[in-house]
Amino acid sequence: MFRLRLRGVPGSWTDQYDLGMEYVGYVEPDGYDRVVFRGDPATREFIAFWLSGGWVLAGMNVNVWDVTDPIRELIVSKRVVDADRLADPNVPLGEV
């Protein structure tokens, strides 16, 4: 596992056999009130978002690529997001 800081936001990534995972942001174990999934965890291709009060605190992409920057932008923006749009893979992350 590698740890990094993306423009002030902590993150890490790892590859485990056929799984590639990138995590950006930070949330305490009980510091969130909702987890939103974009994609299907059963297929092992999804993004999970941890939210508190509608704000994205952290995100982890599993076998979904080129989304770290948009996830980081959601975190840094500190704006309340529409969870249904966040979960919809047909809505670009930059438009959530």
C-alpha cells in the first residue's frame, strides 16, 4: 500500500491480485452517516463514497480508473451533493 497526499487531501492506493483500489479523503470510523455506492460491489467495479450531512468526506474506487481527481474535487469543494446523482454512473462526477 502506498500513501500519498493529493493537493492537501490524504490518499492511498494498492493492487491486490485482480483488485486495484484507490482511497482519497479521510473519515473517522463513526464520522459519517451514509455510504453511497456507484456501480455494483458484486462485480468488484465500483466507487464507495462516505458522506456526512451530504458532504463527501472520502471515496474509494475499486477497479474503476481515472476518477481520483473528481473524487478529490468533491471532497475539497465541501458542497452538499445529491446522493442519488452521486450513485448514478450515468452522471459524470464533475456534474454531481
